[in-house]
Amino acid sequence: MPRGFNVFIVLFIWRLILGFGIGGDYPLTAAIVSEYSSVHNRGKLMAAVFAFQGFGNVLAPIVAIIVTACFSQSIARDVLYMDYVWRIIIGVGCIPGVATLYWRLTMTESERFQRIDDMPASLHTVTSESEKLLTVPDLESAQNVETPAADPDNTESEHVEHVVAPVDRRTRRPKTFGEYFGEWRHLKVLLGTSIAWFALDVAFYGINLNSSIVIGAIGFAGNIHVDQPAHFVIFNCLGGVIINLLGSVPGYWITVFTIERLGRKKIQLMGFAVLTVLYLILGFGYHQILDKSSGAFIFIFALAQLFQNFGPNVTTFVLPGEVFPTRFRSTAHGISAASGKLGAIVAQAGFLQLTDIGGHGAWINHLLQVFALFMLIGFIVTFWIPETKGKSLEEICDEKEEYTYDSI
């Protein structure tokens, strides 16, 4: 007799709600940290905020190990007790969110954002610099200007005419989102951040969902047909902790401590370039490497994990929080992040369905080759994104670019 809803229905409903929350938190977190930080530590702080994701990736399997161990005897009697395990594990994930909810709700908007709200929409009248030099304040004052009297004894005196140039008064108003990104120089930056994040996440989620191969290579996969269910889960989670500590977590923090010296764009270009090479090596030498040396395969995989995070996984989060004007920063960052999650969907619902073509895991080598292509795409579009190291947000996004001028 069924004990409740189908697990996939439950997960779909709650993950959808979670998606709305995370979908808002990504751009808001980036914008808040970016706008509150100084020029010299902005990148470091934004990278550090994102790097805590690495601790979460390690803590999640540790929580799973603890909860599974607590239920191990019950699971040995009835495997359906695993249902309690995964629900508790997911529930524990609410604790950090609830713990920070009060501070997030009471946090004030940045001064930059408040200045936008306080600024009158269309009260600025402007005149070009050349026109300012040629004009007088108004016609009445112009009529009162005295013309020097001609010297009757001076036969060479000329009649002097004073020309009053017309005053060109225009109203300044903020550009709409469509007007601003309708210009190629701005649109290409948004495309650069979005396509780079999309390309990264195709490989990032695709390769991580195949981490079971690496877990097996380091001897932590177990055997689901022989092992006790609790033992099998615990060993796989231990393997997940090891994989994250080998490359993922160090990569995050190397970025934190080097981003202000190397620059965001350089780290992203380097990461995409190295990942392209590593995925090509794994793709074209997949079976040969695994057959001859599991250690070599683990090393290359860990290196790829390292350069994902000492590379585009961090910088694709940081750059969209800096390269757009305050008026559009959160929206543009949200579009970039959503493009990344679209890449995750493509990886999971699309490419990973090809994994078992020709047998179990037989197509993985070709998937790695495809991932290398996406890394190359990310490398190319990164050139559309400006470097932000050592520049204030006002320098990166010229305020004049945010406004258009209408004639009265």
C-alpha cells in the first residue's frame, strides 16, 4: 500500500518553490555585496560569498552520513525508512536559510540604489558645451546687452552684430531596459555573461552527475546488490566529500585570494582554456586512462574541479554583479543566472540521456568532448565582457550611458 505521494511529485513541487527563492537570491546577493563593497575588496567579497557554496557541497554529504547512520538499524529491517532519511536531509537545508532570513528582510538598500529612487525622472535640462559658450541666459538679458558706440572719427569702424545662438534644451530621462540593451555595446556584455554561464553549467552539472565514476575509481562506490543500503549510501557520501575536498573547495578559495590581483576576466579565460584542454584529454583518452591508471583519471578529474572554481564557476557569478548599471544590475544578473540554470537543464535532461548509448556509460567519452566544445564557447564570449578589476562601479558603467535625451 502506498505511503504517500510519489517522491518525484513532492520534489518537483518543492524544488519549483526553491527555484523562485534561489532565483531571486543569486542576483540580490551579488548586487548587495557589489554595491556595499569598496573598489579594492569588491571582487574578493563577492567571491567569498559564492565560495561558501563549496562548504555547503561538503556539508550536505556529511549530514547525509550522520542521518543515515542514525537510521541504519531501522533501514536494515525495512529499507523504506530511507524515506525518512532523505526528507530529513533536505529539511536540514532549511536551517541556514531560516537563520539568515531576519537579517535579509531587515537589510537596507544600498545608497546607489536609493539614489536612483530619489532622482527625479525628467527634470534635467542639458545643453552641449559648445552651445553653452555661445548662448546667453535668456532673450531679455540678451536685448539689454549694450553694443559699443561706433567712433565717428574712426572711418574703419565696423558695425558689430551680436548673434544670440538658440538655446537647445533637452530633458534627460533614464533609458528603459529595452533601450539600454538595444545598443550592441551593452547587449554583447549581457550575452557574454549569459552565454558564459550557460556554457559552464552544461559541463558543470553534466560532469558532476557523472561523479559516481570517480567515486568508484577511488573505491567508495560500493555494490548496491551486495551492501546494506545504509552502508552503500554512507560510502558514496564519503566519496562525495573526498571529491569536493580534492579540487572544488580549494578552487573556490584560490579565487577569493587572487581575484583582486589577477582580475576576473583573466581568471575566467584561464579557467575556460584549461577546462577545454582537460575535457579533451578525458574525452579522447577516457577508456585508455581508466584502463591504465585510475589515479591519473582521478588527478585529471580533480584538476578539472579545481579550475571550474578557480575559474568560471566563481567569475560568472561575480562579473554580472559589476558590469551593469545599478538600475539594471539585479535584472541582468538574474538573466545571466537563469541562463546558467538553463544549461543545467540541457545537461541533465538532454546530454545525460545520451550517456548509455551503446551500453552502460559507453557514450561518456563523447559527452566529455561535447563539454570541451562548450568550454571553448565560454572562452570566446568572455572577450565580450570588460575587465572590472580596480574600477569603481561608476567607472565600469558610465552614468551617461544610462540616460537618453528628449527634446522639449
